[in-house]
Amino acid sequence: MPNLPRAAMDPDSRAAVPRFDDLLAARARIAPFVRRTPVLHDPELDRLLGLQLFMKCENLQIGGAFKLRGATHAALLIAASGHQGRLLTQSSGNHGAALALACRRLGLALTVVVPRTAPRSKIEAMRREGAELVFCEPDQASRDAAVEAVRAEGDVAYVHPFDDSWVIAGQASATLEWLEEVPKLEVILVPVSGGGLASGTALAAHAHDPKIEVFGVEPSAAADARASLAAGSIQRGLVGPTLCDALRAELGPLTFRILSAHLAEVLVVEDDEVLAAMRFACERLKLVLEPSGAAALAALLKARHRFRGRCVGVMLSGGNADPETLALALQAPVPALP
């Protein structure tokens, strides 16, 4: 049984901003269950871009995305608390598949509320890991209503996909690894959806060096985080259709609080720029990225002149692309470099 964090048995602790020692403890707990993913660096690409680029390849994580980190951490602590019932979450795919894998390893049952528009490959991944799926409309209100309906049926332990201190602490482990290998990073670009990965990234980065600039990235059709941080309050109802299915969640109270304090800015990309970045990753980096996993790379390619001469980290957050989307990306125009 893992050692529990401060106040781990108090549900209120899951709404608190994780401290640096919480991040370190989470990393130690999940180490036997996750892969230390590689950091990719290409000096020739540095020359073309006019900067130093170090990419954290979470697309090569077990399950194809960073989500295993936070999901495993939450599942471990819930199991350690003695909960014997079912776990419950909501997800467009990657978090649900990751939590399903963690639950299977720990002998726990899982129900996932899934938007009906989730990619087929992600639905299949959740089912392969043994999750029971409950489908709903893709908007956040429908997802929340479906979650409450399942919770009303009996004893379940809910794992929020991002607005949870235990999940955020687990996601931070990717950046702790990253900065061990590249302690000189000056800038980090990370995708923002509900903000769990971005929050963990920012907390870990600023514990390492408060001068690191952390930029969030989201698609223009789902630029709610940018609007929320500009307004000083969470903005709802701004998420529309986008190929970046994993970046359609809205910020929660905890992630809004963290990102308001730690993000330099939220950069916005278009779907066609994301497809071009996917093609770039395939042809130049020999990596498969899903649209959401390519968003931060798309932002760098779009705004590379802004970061000229700096040491930049780009989070490649996931690689679970449907074949149809990958085929579409391979037809996209190649980003022009000098």
C-alpha cells in the first residue's frame, strides 16, 4: 500500500494546490507503473528554428498519453483508502483509458462517462481495459449531468479528470523528469484542456525555476482558458467543434486558480495548423501524434520567431490518433521552415 500524502483521507485535500513535496511524493508512488518518456532533441532542427528545442514525448507513454500519470496516482490513493467499490470518471478517451488500466492493475471496477463524439480508437481502448462506458452529449453540462446520474446509483469514488490535486500531482511527474534532463529550459509550451497537465507542468517548472515561462496552448474553437484568464473568472459555453477532442474540457476551480498564477499566456492554434504539425512530427520527428498532442508543437511552429534564441520545451502530450485523422494530417501542407 502506498504512503499517503498530507491529509489524503480528507476529501478537501483534493481541492488544494499541491506543494512541491506532494509532486515528489506522487512521482515516487507512480514510478513502478509509468514509463519515463524520452526527451527528443535535434540540433539540425534547432538550426532551422533558430532556438533550442527539447520535446517531452508523452505520446510514447504507456497507453499513448500523459494521462496514466495522474490516473494512476489517484487510483493508488483511493485503493489505499480502503475503497472497495466502483470508480467513476468522465473522459473523451485518454484519461478514461488510463484510469481503466490503473483500475485493472488494482482490481477495481470503473465506469466512464464518454461524449458520444469521442474517437473510435479511444472508445475501443477504454473497453479493452474493462471500463463500463456511459455515453452522453459532448458539452460539459451533459457530461456533468451523466456523472451525477451514475453517482446517485450507489457507492462510487469519483476521479475528476483534471480538477483534482492528486491527478495534478501525478501529471507533474512528466515535467520533473523533463527538467532533470534539461534543467536549462526557459520556456515550456503545454496544451490546455481542463488544465490538469498544464497545472502540474507549471507547478513543477516554477518549483525548479520561477523564471521559466509556461505557455498554455488550445485550439481557437475551444479557447475558453484564454478567455477565462483574460476575464479573471471561468468562462463557460465557449467550446465548439475541433479536431483536438482532448482539449474541449473547461477549466475547473482548482486548475483556474493554478493557471491564473502560473501561466504567462495562452496561445491559440487552428485545426489546420495542428494537422500540419502532425505531418511535421511524422515526417521530421518520426512520431505519431494525435491532434491534441500536436497542439503545443503547432503553437511553436506558428510563433517560433517569438522564441528565437531561447531554450524551449514542447509537451507532446498524446499519440492516440484515429487512422482517418492521421491520413488527413498527412495531406496537410508541410510547415515552411527557413
